[in-house]
Amino acid sequence: MNIGEAARASGVSAKMIRYYEATGLIAPVARTEAGYRDYSMAEVHTLRFIRRARELGFPMETIAGLLGLWQDRSRQSAEVKRIALEHAAALQEKVAALEAMAATLTRLAEHCHGDDRPDCPILDDLADGRAPLSPSSGEARPRYAAARR
């Protein structure tokens, strides 16, 4: 099948298929006499594997390793499990960081008057890099204590 058909069958865009080939994630496929790429179902299956790994947020380098393990029938599942757990832990760290950012922004917004006055703890925080709120208590520092009234 040509690249468009492979893209539809795998759920991976033709542009990404070309990128995966250019970066060496997938091997270049055979070409027809007219120069068109000619994909087999095995290659489409590999593209589906990559698509799913990307959906789960694996970085490209890790996907390359997972592809190697997937294609190695003598692999040890312990290695695959280790990779998955490391990735899950990294994702949990990202979630915690995002939650902390959201909490900080929410606290800052709670202390912003949101009116026609120019004073704004959100902009002050962005300018000096210090949150005007105590991270442990959520209480306003004296500078913004009036904003809580």
C-alpha cells in the first residue's frame, strides 16, 4: 500500500511516517518503480505500535528501544516493565508539577482584585519570580493581605 493508505490504516499521518523513516525509527520501505513507498501490513502494524507508544507519552528514544524489545522474541518482559514504570513515574512527576502550577495560579488569582486598579499579584509574581503566598499555608504575605478582605 502507498503512504496515504498506510497512514489511514495505521492512524499515523503521512508526514509523521516520513519523519519516522528520516530519523531511523522505522526502516525505509521498498519503493515501486515509480518511486512510491510500498508498505506491508507488518509495517502498518509497526506504525500502530509507534502511534500507541506516542499516545502514552513515551519519548522517541524510548519508543526505539521498545520497538527493539517488541521485535526481539527472546526479550525479557522485566525490561519492558522497568521502562513502563520509569515512564509512569516521570508522568506522575509532571502531573504533580502541573498541579502545583495550577494551585499557584489559582492562589495568585484569588488575591488579584481583578478590577480597574493597576496592582496585581499575578504580574508581580511573574516579574520577580516570587509567589506572594506562603506555599505551605496558602496565606497571603503582608504585601497582599488587603487583597483577602
